[in-house]
Amino acid sequence: MEKKRLLIVTQEMEPYTEGSSTSALVAQLPKFFQDNGYELRILMPRYGVVNERRHRLHEVVRLSGMNIIVDDDDYPLIIKVASLPGSRLQVYFLDNEDFFKRKFVFDDDAGRPFEDNPDRVAFFCKGAVETVKKFGWAPDIILCQGWLTSLLPLYLKTAYKTEPLFAQSTVVYTVFGDEHESQGAERFFQKAAINNLSAADLEAYKSGDGLSMHKGACAFADAVIVGSEDVDESVEYLSVAQDKPVLPWKGEEGFRENNLEFFRQLSEAEVS
């Protein structure tokens, strides 16, 4: 039986980023899915907190050298790779000095969200798509983990909808409880449009007069996973997923097994 291809695009993951429940939960998945017959590729940002020497990162020259445009500005994209400890898996890191060199992940040393977080979302999501295109590797499932990946479902269903590599991909978005997903509305709507996308294409990301990155991602994803207990499952951003498969939060214990069973159900639904 041919292995299913799973692309994990995540905003964070242990052991490279530590101290958050999201990093710990995401880290449960790669080796478990590999052991259950999936072929994996993993993408995440190369934050300044990632110790290149300790984790033995090195540049992948054949993948590097692209420029990613965010609001008419060009930013070089460098791809680095490391082996995930305890597995035969490789993690690909998207690197750019303007967005990820700093020694903090999402907030400055005073606890204030970085003003350019919306720019980072657009850069990372477009960079992830372009990196997979360079792989020439067609994923069956694209698992987007957290608000920093929230533009991926939109890009894949609009700007890249004619890209053959993603024609058969099921896009799954995991919602984690995080206030960053509603911050920087004005800047987000300015920076998020790429490849001739219009303001109308971004309507799904509006929540009243503000922003909900989760809501937009859920609107364009094929399925949704609730990834933490502090996600209010009655809120607006899950209402847009009413007719889609949704995996509710069932607790940290069994998280990876529940994800696996959910993916199997998605595959069976496609076949039927």
C-alpha cells in the first residue's frame, strides 16, 4: 500500500522551541505518524532561539535563493534542515534575518507582540508553499499548526489553486488558544494579499471590525482540529466550519491517536 504523504507546517515545535503547550503537542505527532505509515515533511520558522550548533542545522543550497514578496517588498528565503532527534525525519527551517533572527518568538522582551507579526505570517505561509513546490513533492494532507500558518489554507485554495502539486491535498487547520490570532488587524489586511488576491478574498478573516486569523483559516481549510482546551468551541471562527469535519478537543492524553484516526476518516471519506 502506498504511503500517505503528510506535510506538517507548524509555527513551533519542541525541541526547537520550548515552553509552550503548542510546541509540546506538535512534537508528539511526527514520529508517531511516521511509525503509522506516513511519509512526512516538516516546515517551521528558524527563530533566533533555535540553536543551530546544538541541533546541527545546515543550509540546503538547492532550496535556498528564493525571494518572497510581502506587500511589494522582496525578502530572501533561506532553507535550513536538521534531523529530528530520535527519528529518521528531517525538519526544514524557513529563515530570514528580517523576520526570524530576533531572540524572541512572537513577543518582545517586554511581552508586546511584534508589530510585524502579520508580515511574518504572510512571508512564512507563502515561503512554505514555494518550498514545497521546490521539493516537487505532492502532499496528501497539509496540516497547518497555529495562527502563523493561518494564511496557508487561503493561499492554497486561491492564489495556488491551479498548482498541480496541491490538487489532491486535504488542508487541515489546527486551532490553538492564542491571542496573537486577533492582533494587528490593519497591518494583516495590508500584508496578507499576494499574487493578485483582493480585499474580498480576505473577508473571511474579518471578525466584526477586527481580525480572526483562525476564522479565515477555518473558512478555507477542508477540516479543522481543536488543539487545546482553552479554545472556545462556540466562537465565530468555528461556526464557519459547520459543514466540515471537526475534531474537538479530547484532552492531551490520546492527542496523537485522535489526530491519526481523524486523518484516516478523512481519507475514507475521500474514497467514498
